[in-house]
Amino acid sequence: MFIHFLSKKNVRKLNILNDILGLSVFSKSTEKKANRDYHELMEDLKRNGFENYFDFSNVHFVFVGETNMKFLILNKIWSDYLKQSAMYLTMKEIVVKGNTNIPYLEKEIQYSTPYIYSMIDKMNKFPSFIAHGIKLKLEKGQVNLVSEKPFNLYFFILMWYKQTPLTPVLPISAALKQIARSQSDTPLNLDKDSSELLQIIAPEVKTREEFYVMLCSYFYNDHHGIAESYVIGDKLLRLDNQIIKGLVTLIKNFEAEYPQIIERDYGIYVYSLVMFIMLYGQSKDSIDILKGHLDFYHQLHNSDEAEIDNKLFKVIEKSKDLPVFNQNKEVYSVMLADINPILEATMPQPKITIYVSIKESPFLELLVKDSIINNFNHDRFEFVLDRSKADAYIIDRFQEDQPIEKQYLLKNYINEITEKNYLTWLVQILLHKK
């Protein structure tokens, strides 16, 4: 498999970006135009000296890399194998492969930190794509890999670099289910495919307990810079036995309360959330992070929000005497108080009207022009352009460090593109409590 990367500049030049923004690239009616643009792009790249680096007869993926705009153009978009696939990544994420023999990418490496290079050597032991709760489905030849962070790309890159076919990834759901059912302190009892998969993504893990602790540690990476990742991960992997026992007890409580969850593909994601709460419930940002992940989780799985959230927090309440909570019961009480509004938010209620601030987010203007926001419907949200009629505001997710007055807090991601929904995954809704 060969992969080619290009800059946003080249994409705009060929007007492909507009096609994707309007989702027309996934429409059969624009198949000819999409293919024409793609072939023009390939010719343009060849003219600029790229023919020595890529086999253009077998290019499966073309990545458009830029932090604020992440799009994927697929060669053979209309083939059964890749149709409606989606992977989003940035140029910095592409560079982590260390593929320095391509001059075009050499310049991009300059703004990549040294930590990326250290990660390349440790790629075999870096399973954070699971910890992020990433949705990875390879079913019946259909690929669907949705990613927001560079950590989540390593598994795919690893498979590509080893020239390993994608087939070994197929049993991912089966492997996670088997791990969830295993005894916490005994060797994992996995089938051959699942065992081989675990050897690829986490060869050091031998028991379910180790798997959860590892998953919990890397889950932290999603909220911190690359520079901190290994330092913090290393500390978490050295948690004392009391904390480990607390984690295992919490998992058992969760299984007892809601055993059906492990029968679902996203069971591991819920486990990671529970452990994340335990370890980081004392941090100032933990509730904000939790809210964002819960919403992301519900969006991915169209889950019964009220049922899942109530079960999740009920288990946490049962587990409040575990060692990790004993460290700071006062903070824990505050945490539960902050969570209550989230439980209430899952119940039926009137729509929250959200004002779209073009000034605060120039990029949103583009979305509005393409009728993405105007046509977006949600059970609880409605977007308007008249500030006087709004209950809350919406800003670009890259501006979340700026002060926002009298707003609710909820981080909302929708990380899938289909012909029926709109490109709202580019927008992070920040609704701060009044």
C-alpha cells in the first residue's frame, strides 16, 4: 500500500476542498468530477517530481495535512474496499513515521518535536489508539478509522511499515471482548487471531489487569502534549498495588452493574472512562474532559445516554471507598456534584439554541456558507445566527483558551462523515454553565 501526502494549498488549487466540505465527494453524482480532480492532482504532483516516490497506479490514500483542516481524499473512492472510508490526520502526524527520504516531508519535520522520534522506536508498545476510544472497524472489507490525535495513527503506520496486510486488524473487536471477559490476574485466554493482535499492539501485556492499567495510562496522553506522554505514562504504569486493586474492583463493580456492556464493541471505551475518572477525578479539568468524552462516546454509538450515564456514575458512587478516592474525598464529592447536571442533560428537554459567532471563529463562516450548520439537526441543539435568540454561543475549538461569558459547558464531537449528516466534527461546542 502506498500513501501520498499533500498540503492544503494544493488541494485548494484543485478545488477538492470545497467538494469535501459540501460532502459532494461522497455523492455518486459527483463521481466523475472527483475522479477528474484526483487525476489532475496526480498529474500535478508528477510534474513536481513526485514520480520517483510513489507508485501512482496503486495509491490508496491521499492525506490532506493541516492542523485546522483534516480531510481525506481516496483514490478508488468508489471501490467496494474503500467506499465511505474516513481517516483524518495532520502533516505533523504524518511525519511521525520518520520517512525522511522524501524531500517534500523533510521540511515538515522541522516543527515536529524530538519526542516524536523517540516514539517511533517505541511504536510496537504504543497502543493509545485503543485508549482514546478510537472507533476502528474493519468489517467486510470496509475501513473506518477516525482519528483526532497523532497517537492514534501509530498502529496504522506500524502495519503499513511492516508491509503487513490490514487483515490482522480485523479481530480487534473480538480481542477486546475477550480481554474484558478474562480474569483480572490470570493470563489472557485469547484465540489465535486476538493473541497475535495483542502481540502487535501491546506485547508486554499478559493479563487483563495489565491491559487496563496500560490503557488507563495512555488514555491520559489524549489531554496532554507529546512532551509529557512518556513521563506520565511511565508513572502510571508504576501505580502501587492498592491503586491497582482499586481499579480491578471498580471494573468488577461495573461488570456486576451492567454486564451487557462487554458484549458491545465499545465496552473497553467505557472501562477506560471509569478508570480515567478514578485517576484524574481530582484534576481541575477532569469533569470537562469527562463530559466531552461521554458525548463523543454517545455520538459514536447512538447509545441510550441516560441509561449508560446513570449506570456509569452509579458504579462510581459504589466505588467511592476505593483507595484512589480515599486520597481526596472532598474533591470526589465536588466531582459528583458537577456530574449531576450531566445526568440531567441526558433526559428529554427543550432544545438549547446556540448562536454561531462568525467573529469569534472565521472558519465557521465557511461552514455556514456551505449550509452545514444551518442544516444540522440535533435532539438537543439548534443553531441560529441571531444572538438575541440564543441560549449559548459556539466558537471554534482552537479558541477554547479564550474567555467565554455565561455559557454552558459541553464538548461535542461528531467524528463521522456520511451522506446524511454534516461536517460538524470540525466544530467543538463550548456551552458554559450560566
